Amino acid sequence: MNLVTLDQVDLKTLARLADAFVREPIAFPVCFAVTGTLGAGKTRWTQELARAMGLDASEVTSPTFTLLRTYQAAQHTLHHVDAYRVGDEDEWWELGLEECYQEPNAWTVIEWADRFEDAMPLEAIWMRIDIQGDSRDSGTRQIQLRCSDQERWQWIQRILRDLQPAS
């Protein structure tokens, strides 16, 4: 399993990370399996991806009760899933997520993905977000990215390399 940890990620850096992901060309669907404590920034990550895709981030809200929301950008489809209130694996599959995982140009962000870890695609990019500072809005986060799929891992490495400031 490939793993990288990003420390002291403030909201500006989180936005830069989303920009870098969306900007880097890919030829495969993307699934972010996002975990972390309540209020750590799981929905904020989705909002930043939406903004980077050219969508109005203020329209992206947590799909806590609808479970799945889909947004159409110019070049991408963004599926936003909240697994917190899904009762069991049968209900999970009734959402039609297999199709989301395989849809060309689709990005799927699943909050609370650890509730259905066995149902995540093997190529999922696991993202754990934890608050490091004093508050959700002004503090920083630690972000761990892990992925077992080599093609996606190489994509992540290119993004992180390009995100580093020039020395």
C-alpha cells in the first residue's frame, strides 16, 4: 500500500491541492474514499474539487439525508456520497455506486467511506483528514493519501511533486 502524509494543510493549501488534482490529466474515473472526524473537512474537500472543476462550491452541501448528489461540470461529473446514514451494504449498492465508480470522466467522493470499506473499489484513493489546529476554520489539517492502484498512485505523486514550491 502506497501512503503519503501531508502536514499543516490549511484551507488555502487544500484549495491548491484540489486545483492540482483537477488540472492533472487522467484517463480513468476517480474515487476518493474520505474518512476523518466530524468537521475535519470531508465536505470542504468536495467543495474545493467542485470549485476547481468550475462549479459553484456553495451549492455543494453534505448529502447526509439524500445520500448521493451529482453535479455536472464542463468536463467532469462529480458524485458526492455520504455513507454515514446508510443502513447496510444492500442499501449501499442500491445507490448505484458501481456505475459511478466506472463512469468515464467521473469523480466520486465518498464521505465516511470506512463504514463500507469492503464495498470501495480496489483503485480507490483513501484520504484521511484530521484537524491539527485549534478550530475547523482557522486550523490546519493532516491529510493522508493511500492507494494500492499503481496508475493512480503515480498520478498522485505527479500532483504532489508539482504542488511543491520551487526551491
